[in-house]
Amino acid sequence: MRYHIITIEREYASGGSEIGARVGTQLDIPCYGQEVLERAAERMHTVPERLLHLEETTSNSLLFSLGMANRVALGERDGLTEEGALYVTEESVIRDMALQGPCVIVGRCAGWILRDRKDVLRIFIHADREFRKKRAIEAYEIDPHNVDSVLKRFDRRRSNFYSANTCMRWNDNKGYDLVMDSSTLGIKACADIICGAAHQYTNTKIFC
């Protein structure tokens, strides 16, 4: 396999987590999603729900200067906000996961965090709104009366957290190697395409 690490960012209810799980099963490698948050919570001696709240309220750059970033790299965390400590901890968890061997990592800026590696395939999954609303109601049991606000809330949280930590737009195609519309292709086809791409080497970005 040419690409050993596959990272997936995704719009809420686009099926990104299921696609990641399918890819992991087909390639016989671990798929990490919620596990990143759980391991970060353990290291920070808190609960995942607290970290989800921090992710949701993040709005500014966390590593706010080169000097701070250098201090963090040396293991110094004095002066970091709680949100900053969360990002640094999640970064450490993701790097540890990648060092353990081939895997799929869903969400939490993993593609950006592992940007120094040449064996990472960076994916973004999106879908049309009606597809996502239907999936949120059926798969996640979201109240139909609240589904629009839930989609907006989760997309905003993911976008804000990504932008705060990367200084890039979460849904900017230039940040990914492969961008797919799961409402057009289907969940299974997206997983199949990713598995096929993982075994090939190309410098060409693919937009479906």
C-alpha cells in the first residue's frame, strides 16, 4: 500500500465516519475516530464531553505565535489556553496512532497534523443537504424539527476547530488529495475509491 495513513475530514451526516470504518475493514487496518477524543481525555484527566465542548467553542488561533509553537514542541505548555492544550494533546495522540502503523483517522485535523509525512492520503467527504438531513434523521435519530440547526452546529464546530488550528478553511479543496460527494457516489463507492487510491501513487488531486 503506497499510502499508509488515510485521513478523513467530513461534513456532518455525510457518511464520513462510516466510509472510514469501511476503508479500515477493507484494508484490514485500524480506523480511529472517537478514539482520538477518548485518548486525549485520558491524558488531560477529563471526560470526552468536556473536550467536545472545547472544540465547539473554539474560534481563534490556538497556537497563536511561532514562539508559542516552539515552546509546545519542546514540551512546555505554560500559557496555553485550555483549547490550546486540547489541540496539542490531540496532535500527540494522532501522531502516536500514525507511528503504530497503517490506519484511518477520521476528523480532528489529522491530515494537517501529519502533513510532514509523504504517505498520507487526505480525504474530504461532503454531500448535498437533503442527503445529510435524511441520514441525520435515520442514522443518528435527530429530531426532524431540529435537523437543520444540528447540521449547522456540527459543521460550524468542525470548521472553526480546523481553521483555528491550521489557519486554513476546513472545506478548501486545496487542502485534500481526494474530495468526494457521498450523496452522488454513495457510501460504498466512496470507500472503494479510497481503497483503490491508497494503493496507487499520484500527484493529481481528484475531485468527484
